[in-house]
Amino acid sequence: MTAEPHPVAHAHPVEETAYIGLGANLDDPRRHVETAVAELARLPSTRLAATSALYRTAPLGPADQPDYINAVARIETRLTPQALLAAMQAIERRHGRVRNGTRWGPRTLDLDLLTFGDRQICSSGLTVPHPEMHRRAFVLVPLADVAPRGLSVPGRDQLAALLAKVPRDGVARLASMDLRPLADLCATNEHGPAGGGPAAQGMTGTDPLC
Ligand code: A4P
Ligand code: MG
């Protein structure tokens, strides 16, 4: 059995703000998204700063698949982008993500690294900002819940300008996230609040949950 990469080994001293897009459309997708947020909150050297509402969105790609649940999380992290991506992929695997070769096919959980500070990265396994984010309402609308409208997407434009260009039909706000999975994790989190929390919901990032 191969061991999961250990992200702490790839931490660096500068804390960066990263935005992570979450999407799911199989097997109780809302639960996958909410528990994945709780798992992001528990990553080492990482703090969950804010979570968007949940959105029901029409599928992009093959039409014969269920609607998606989409959301965005804002984190502050000392992980490198590569270590963060590895940790995100480990979370996807724990959620039973199967890659069957269908582009944009249905999935239990997809985590996309949208932006990482003001970095632009183009390597074989990682492109940041995510190359499709600027044209996707199912990313930009929840992103606006947790990011300043003046956020600049490196190499693209400000979030407000990007939002103005995308049609929003097919993106319906559902509800705030239920962060009880996060509270459960806080109760048992060996890292304690300094390692995994605090977490907050909405724009401010100031309501510590644990
Ligand atoms: N990769 C490179 N850059 C990144 C990044 N910034 N974040 C690499 C995450 N991964 C990145 O991803 C393929 C490879 O991209 C990985 O090996 C990673 O090293 P994947 O998750 O295996 O495959 P994928 O997600 O099927 O491919 P792709 O092209 O990334 O799809 P997207 O762009 O994630 O789109 N419709 C709705 N309504 N809502 C959705 O959330 N999502 C998708 C998937 C399609 N339709 C959707 C939604
Ligand atoms: Mg993806």
C-alpha cells in the first residue's frame, strides 16, 4: 500500500490565501461537500477562513448526469500549492472519487484549486488559477460569497468583472452549509483549534466555530 503524501513536510513560512472549488453530483452530494470542507479545515498548517453557501448547478459537460452541488472555501495555508493539491486529491480519494476517463463526468467529489495567493503556476500536474474558473458561474458565484469583489484572478480580471460576463442561469443558491461535520471534527481534532480551526461561514471569517 502506498502512503499518502505528508503535506506538513512541504510547508513554507508564508501564509497564503487560497480558494478551493468544491463540486459533487453523486451519492448525497451535499454531504460530500460539507464533510470535505470539514476535512480541509483539518489539514495541517491550514485554517478554514470562510465557506460559501451551497448552490445547485446545471451540469457542464455530458447532460445525462445529475445536477451538481457547488461551493467554495477560503483557506489560509502554509502548505505549498503542490502539497495542498496532493492533500485535496487524498480527500477526493477518501470520498470514493473514481476517474473513469469521461471528461466532466459525474463524481462524488471534485476539489479544484482556484487561486493561490497571487501565484500563476503552469506545471504538468497543476495549473493556477484553475484554467476554466473565469468562465464558470458555478465557480464565480460561490467565490463571490467568500472573496472581496476586488479580488484579482491572476492573469484574468477582477472577480466583479468576471461575474458580469457569465450567465447565471442554472446556478441556484440553496442554503448555508451545515458545518456540523466540522464541529464533530473539532471535538475530536488532535490538532486543536490552532491546527485545524477556527472556521467561519460567510464573508467575514470571524466567527470561530471551534
Ligand atoms: N490539475 C491541474 N490544475 C489543477 C487545479 N488548479 N486544481 C490537474 C485541481 N486539479 C488540477 O483533474 C485532472 C487533473 O487536473 C488532475 O490530475 C490535477 O493534477 P481531475 O480532478 O482528475 O479531473 P476532472 O476534474 O474531471 O478534470 P477537469 O478538466 O479538471 O474538470 P473540472 O474543470 O474540474 O470540471 N458542472 C457543474 N455544474 N459543476 C461542477 O463542479 N465540474 C466539472 C469538472 C464538470 N462539470 C461541472 C462541474
Ligand atoms: Mg477537477
